[in-house]
Amino acid sequence: MRDLFDAPSVAALAVRAEGGSGRTRPRITSIERPEVVPVSLAQQRMWFINQLDKHSAAYNSPLPVRLTGKVDDRALELALRDVVERHETLRTVYPESADGPIQVVMSADDVKIDLTPVQVDDESDMQARAAAFAFEGFDVAADIPLRARLFRINPTEHVLLVVVHHISSDGFSLAPLARDVVVAYTAEQRDWLRTGNRFLCSTRISLCGSETYSAMRVTMARC
């Protein structure tokens, strides 16, 4: 930092950079994960607020994804499971220990994800049920900070609702999460295409929404 002030021009700074020896930084190496993994200060705050009121949805982050066209719920379930398996934070619980909350990563095999479609009467019924699902509380000390449900409006119109607690994500994480699920879903379909079965294989995503929720529209088209 001092060099920036002592050499205020690009030319002078270049001379300093070429002639200076600099400090040798320690090499970055991998380490063994400790048996007990502490939480960060931000996670500790989220944990404390959550344990005060486990029914509160104040820190829930809902991600509704509207799917238009034929949807294979089994492939979608496998896709979401794949994303949860790859991102440990989505399958981490935060139980209390003698020293405070700690992080425990659940095995992917122990995570329950069920995307059996829930039939709804119409759009308003779907929005009411989605709101109720989104506003259910989490107990981050016992449950993973993610849950999902698939609502079926009709055979070619579905809404996937994923709810994540803020202890493991933030608002900027939702778009990458939606992208990962879509990519994994497309990959599941392509795997089955190679077996000779004909599934949907092209995906178009655009933003859509209503007064109740904002969603990403995923339109599926046949090959």
C-alpha cells in the first residue's frame, strides 16, 4: 500500500514492481476438516434468531420456478438432489453443543427430497398453497435449511418452489441455485435420451411474476 503512495504514477509503480522482491506468501494447501466445525459470526446470529422463534419465516428465501410443458417429476427430483449433494451448505444442520452451535454436514443419502406433484385447483389455489409453504418456519438445529415442493396446475403447467433459510444462502444465491437446478434437470433428460427414451430437451428461461411471487419461467420444448 505504501508503494502506491510513494510511486503515484503507473510508470513509477511499474519500476517498483519490477525491482521489488516483495514478500513470499505461504503456499495454499488443503487441510483436514476438523471433527467439530464452528459456525461463522453471521451464522451464529442467524442460529440465535432462529432458535428464539422456529416458526418465523423472516429469514426464508423462496425460489419459485414455473415450468411450462411436459415435466418429468422424477428427473426434477434427481436434479434437485444432485444440486443438494454438490452444495454442502444446503444439507448442513446446526445443532447446539457445549460451546455453542456447530456445523454438521448431512450425508446426501439422508436428505429427504420428495417432488411428487401436488395437484392444485387453479392459479389462485397454487399461489395460496405456495405462500403457506414458503412461510413455514425452519428449525436449523435439526433440519437442513432447504425444502421443496412441486405444484401441478395442469399437465403442462407446474411450479417448483424451493425455500432456503438465510443461514445457508442469501438473495444473490437464488439465481445461481435456479440455474444449477435447470442445468441438472436438462442433464438428467439427456442421460435418458441416450437410452432411447424421448424426453424434453430444450430449455428457455425468462423472468415472470405476479403480486404474490416472482418466478423464473422455464419453457420446455420437445426435441
